[in-house]
Amino acid sequence: MKVILLQDIRNIGKKNEIKNVSDGYARNFLFPSALAKSATASGMKELEKDKARLEKEDEATKKHLVEISRLLNDRHIEFSLKTGERGEVFGSITKDAISKALRDTGWLGKERVEIKIAHPLKELGEHYVNIDLKRGIAAKLKVVLLPQQ
């Protein structure tokens, strides 16, 4: 029996795939658990509509991420760190601090991003931080560490 999967099912397939399963498995497990529906003509039309809608949403999301990338490449964030008399720095700037600053400035909303730095920033001056916005889109943000006044 051909079914349209409504969720990812291990060893069967991913959501919105059409799979051929045994009649008993479909009737006794997949249908009652709302994991799949029968692959009828109306179900196929609905699947095509869903795929088209998801493609549009994906395209819009990708455009939004490209715009965020362009914004981040043109901007910089400044942080103040305590320094000693001889210029030694007390404290550091972590991924979390950069992420919080991006959200506080409004440059990032609810997007999930991965800030890539090997270790916390501890030296005064300019640093460039790679930000992975997902879907193959990345940005390079300038982070400036200044001595606290």
C-alpha cells in the first residue's frame, strides 16, 4: 500500500515521502498513530501544494538570511573590557556575549546562528568572527574590544 509519510519515521522514510508499506503496517500502526495517510489522488495534490508552499517559505527564508549576512558584514560591535595599569585585560568576550549583543541590537531575531571562534576574545583591538547563518550562508562580523573608561 502506498502511503504519504506525515513525519520522519526511522527505517521507513522522511516526512512528505511516498513509500510502499504492507497493508497491515499501514492500517494497524501508521494510520492510527497519524504518522501517514493513504496516497490517494487528493492526498497527492495536497502533497504537491505543501511542497510548493515549503519551497516558497524556504526561498523567503534564504533571502532573509542573505540580507542578514549583508547587514552583519557591514557592521561592527564594540565591547569594553576592564584593563590593568600595564594594559593586561581582565575578562573575555565569548560566543554567548556576541550572540546576546547581536540580539540586543536587533540585528538578529529568532534565527539560529553559530558563532565560530576558537577561544574567547581576550585581546584589545579588532577581531573578525565568522557567523554561520545555516543553509550555506555565512557572515563575517567585526568585533572591537576597547579598554573600559
